[in-house]
Amino acid sequence: MRFLRSSYRNPEEAADLRQDIYAQLIAAAHKQIPSPTKPFVFAVAHNLLVDRVRRDRVVAMDAISDMEQLGLASDAPPPDRVVVARDELRRLREAIDRLPPRAREAVMMARIEGLSQREIAARLGLDETTVSRHLKKGMQLLVDILYGTAPDGSEAP
């Protein structure tokens, strides 16, 4: 009992915790008498203490009627950022669609699927050097389409 009082911050519940320890000890003894007994009792007590502390830290969601009362920031981005992100994604999709077919395949496999040049070459039945050229061409065209630069580096009309 001294161990429980010194280890558990809520002395009023120490008696309940002691009953839980007894119940587990009796259940274990029905299967096999623990030997040595004292370390087993302390292990059971420790495990029950840990479980009790974890349980006490959990907050029931139904106890909070309004999540704003928690003062937590929402993980969702603000609506204006969502609109901007959707627009950027649409522009990127349109730019990718304008690429030549092999460059589009290579860029999609490399940048979206995360494949290496060797893996792309195997899938497309091409040489790695050819895949490298398709990737380079595709990425340059994407930059040109998205940022309006001409092949010589000047700004496109």
C-alpha cells in the first residue's frame, strides 16, 4: 500500500487500485503461482498504475460540445489558400497535358510516381539516355509553359 501511495498521485483511488491488483494476482494464481511473488506483485502494480495514468489523460470527446473551446488551431488551410492551390494544380495538369507524349510519360513517372530513370527506361523499353533527354525536355517545357519563359530565357509574350 505504501508503494501505491507514493507512486500514484490520487491517494483516494489507491484502495481501488489495490483491489485491481488483488484481482489480477488471483487470476494469475489460478493459472500458476508466481515465483518469486514480490517482483510479480510490483510488476502488476506498476502496469496498473501506468494504465490508470494513461486513462486519466484521455479526454472524452463528448465532454466537449464545441471544438473551438479547446483553443486548437485547425489543421485545414484557410479557404483562400485552398483556392490558390487548386488553381496551381489545375495549371500544372494543363501544362503536363501539353507535353509531348514521351516527355509527359517520363515526367509523370519520375515526378509523380517517384521512379528512377532506370525504372522508367525499363517500363518504356527505352535507353536511360533517351529517358534522360525526355525528362530534360519535359521539365524545360513545363517551366516554359508555367512561367512563360521563351527557350532563350527571355520572358515569353
